[in-house]
Amino acid sequence: KRPKPITLLNERIKNQKLNGQTNVSTVIHWFRTDLRVEDNIGLSKAIEQLSAAKKHNKNAQLVALYTINEHDFRAHLESGWKLKFALEALSSLRKSLSKINVALVFRHFEPKDALLSRSSQFADWFKTQCMSLSSNEGEILVTSNAQYETDELYRDLKVFDKTDSKFHYQVFHDQCTVEPGVLTTGKGSQYTVFTPWYKKWVEYLHSHQDGKDVVSTVEIDMNKPVNEKLEKYESHSYSLSKEFLEYLPIEDLGLPEATEKEAHRTLQEFFNARASKYNEEKDILALDSTSHLSCYITSGLISTRTVVNFGYHANGDSLMRRDIKQNNSMENFVKEVAWRDFYKHVMCNWPYTSMDIAFKFETMDIKWDNDVEQFRKWCVGETGLPIVDAIMRKLLQTGYISNRCRMIVASFLSKNLLVDWRWGERWFRKHLIDADLASNSGGWGFCSSTGVDSQPYFRIFNMKLQTERYDPQGDFVKSWIPELEKVDDVKILREGAVNGTDIEGYCAPIVDLKESRERALEAFREGM
Ligand code: FAD
């Protein structure tokens, strides 16, 4: 019966007083997964409160802070692609902030033991770092935007516990389009089914509209310096250890440019060129025509409020048009963005879903086969199933694969290979540039039939049919599997080297699709 961490955080948020501290000399905005200046609620609250503080103390300053915990990466909890992207985003953020005379300071947390950021040790360290950023005797006010993973929620609660007459802490809801806890069923609980939840999401946004956009955003005046001058702080640059830097991917096939400007350009370009064909093209693997906004959204270079407003206007100022009932690409695109909110709301309401536990408890008894060698082959793209291997190789080389790709390989791992979905979820988290705990475990739960509003367990993708539908000529497969580059036989491109066909350097499928399907059905029937 312990209260949920989100409930505890919301109580703290409710009690925090804006402009309540009159003796503040330093306001610090703690950047986490909100690496942008535009439409950043916590940052704009920091600026607002700095203005109020300046009325009492004309030397009051705003400083931006970013903390990094090596353990998260060393323990392979986070992806090197994502880290590389975030480091580039930070250097661009630093430039943007310097235009308004705000310094971005970087601090590196090196825990002696394996404690994560939620520890009290971190909160003590964090407070000391903040104190060291204050140049004079006044009080310190730290602002941040909420993160909804359980460890992060507890971390913020620990920081709240450190508040005293000199150190104030505030958290704001910013990550979702509609904040968690707002949309409830008639009985006041969190929805477990997406469709009615989504209807509510749309209704809520339409009915709370205030202005021409469907969801309000906040603006920062980049022509108005926040501080009189740009302060210099020690440890101004990233001081990461050599071993840590080795964790970054060395080669990359075009890491997206990690700037806010590029995030907005990507959004604009998607709406100009491809959004109207989203329904028809999103699953065609060789086209790769979805928005590619996920890395920007996950690291916070663009808010989903901005993305949803774009979709709303492109759809004739509506999120749900009555005159186009079916197949409306704009609406379906916004609906996908809403899935992200849905999974975050679910994670807040059932915190165990961020701790490697299946939403559906009853699936915890499934007897997974967990063949380590088959799992390894899946990871590196050597299963002999061309579509699976092409996708997994693309993931390793670029850190990005589309939703259809994710569904195909997740279904194959959890059903055909009968490997525990959590192994796959970890592998994705370690390699995706857009790795996000809620969407990732939500997506894995969906495909493996263990999660919230998931596919029925008997829905097992047929790899042959998936290739037929989404890569009919094998273009995608050929582009990622050099061994198949010269193969023209569509049957081989769809099913692999079956019936004794020999392809140099490319193995025959490690499982028979029909047999493995039957085995999965039996294991799920027995386990649930
Ligand atoms: P678009 O199709 O252009 O969609 C626009 C945006 O909507 C995305 O950027 C994303 O923010 C959101 N979105 C789209 N589909 C979903 C979805 N199914 N669930 C939640 N949000 C969605 N998404 C992540 O951001 N991080 C993850 O770690 C992640 N892991 C996944 C794992 C599995 C097994 C599955 C099936 C899906 C996962 N997704 C994840 C969701 C989705 O696949 C990606 O968001 C999407 O492929 C990103 O490409 P895009 O930006 O071009 O998407």
C-alpha cells in the first residue's frame, strides 16, 4: 500500500511555491532529457523566477547544469548511440544558452559502488555541486522537468528531501503532451487499453485548447539575455574517463545532427514530403519514410507538444476529423505520438513495469527456452532469416530501426526463438539511439503478448509474409546483407537458404517457422 512515487512527486509539486523565495541568488536549471531551450517548461519557469529574484537581488544568476552517471553506461543500461547523440546535443545546447548568457556546466557522478542515481548518496553529491555553483551567500533554487522512470522519480524525491532554507528544488511536468494521471477511466483509474485512452487524450486536448494551437507551448525570447554576462565555470567541458569514451560508437552511418534546429527541420521536412503518405509508406522497409523524430523526442531536442501541434494544423486544425473517418495519415501519425504518452502514463501507474517485470503477471510463468547461442545469432543478425538479420544488422550499424522492424524482430525473438522478451528489451536499450524505457518495454510487452494492451499470444508474425508485404523485392534485405546482394530468387530473399539451397557465407534458418510457432503457442498456453 505504499504510495506510488508519482503520487509522492505530485504532492511535492503541488506544494512548491513559484516566486516564493525572495532571497534567491542562483537559479539552476538541471537539464536531463529536455536538451532544448524552446518549449521547455522547467527552463522557462527558471527564467521567470530569476526575474522575480532579481527584484530583490540584482546580481541573481541563472546557471544550467547537466549531470552524467557513468554507471548507467558501464552497466550497459544505456546505448552508446544515445550517449553520442546526447553529447552532441549538449554542445549545441551550450551554444544556444550562451546566446542568452547562460553557462551550461557539466558534472560527472562517479559512484564508488553500483548505486544508481536514486541513492541518497547522489542527492548529497548533487546538492554539493549546486552549492558550488553559487557565487554568493544567497539561496539556491533548482528547477527540472520530471522523468517518469521509477529510479528517476525516487531520485527526485531524494533531492526534494535535501531541501532546506538555502536549497530549494522544483519539478515540472514537461515530457508528455498530456501529463500522467490526468486521463482516467470513469472509476478514476489509469486505462489499460489504448483506444479509449486515446479518445480521451484527443477530447482532453480539444477541450483545453487555449489559442490557435491544440496544446500550449512556451517561448523563450532569444534576443533578451537572461544574465548580464556569460559566467565562466570550472569543469566547463566534458571530463569523461577514457574507458567511458570508448563506449561511444566509433563509426557511424550518419548520426543525425543533434541540434534543435535539425529537429525542427526534420519535422518540417516530414510534413512537407511524407506525412500525407504515412499510412501507405510507413511499413515499407526500404523506404524508411517515417519521421525519424524519435531521437530528438527522446533526448528532448523537440517537445511532443510541438509535434502534435504540427499534426493538428496539417489535419485542418483537428486531431480527429469526422469527414475523413478512415486512413487519415495525419491522424495516424499523431496517434503514434500519443502511444508514447500512453506508455509513460502506464509506467507511472504501474512502476514495476520499469523494473523488468511484465505488465501481465500471469506471463511470468512462461517457460522460455532462452538458448544463448540462438539469442547471440539474433543479436548480430545471423539467424538465417533474411528479414530478421537485415533489421538486426541495421540496428547495430545505425542505432535506428522503424516500428515495423522492431515489431518483426521482437516477435521473432519472443515467439519463434522463445527467448525471454527482457533479453531483447535490454539489447534494444543498449543499441537504440532513441532508447526510452517506457516505449521500449511497452513495445516489447506488446509484441511478446506480456505487456499492457498487447497482441493476443497467438498472433505470431510469419517472417515469410512480413517480407512479402513489406519488402516484396528484397531491396531492404539486400542492402543490409551483403551475402545476399547477388541473389535474385525472391523465395530465398523471403525464406532464407531453405531446402538445401546453399549460399556462401549465409547460414540456413536456425529455426523452422512452422514448428517454432507451434512450440510458442504451447509454451504461452501452458504458462498463462
Ligand atoms: P514515427 O512513426 O514517425 O512516429 C513519430 C513519433 O511517435 C516517434 O518518434 C515516437 O516518439 C512516437 N511513436 C511512434 N510509434 C510509437 C510506439 N509504438 N510507441 C511509442 N511511441 C511511438 N520508441 C522509442 O522512442 N524508444 C524506444 O526505445 C522504443 N522501443 C521500441 C521497441 C519495440 C519492440 C517496439 C515495437 C517499438 C518501440 N518504440 C520505441 C516505438 C517506435 O518503434 C519508435 O518510436 C519509432 O519507430 C521511431 O521512429 P520514428 O520517429 O520515425 O517514428
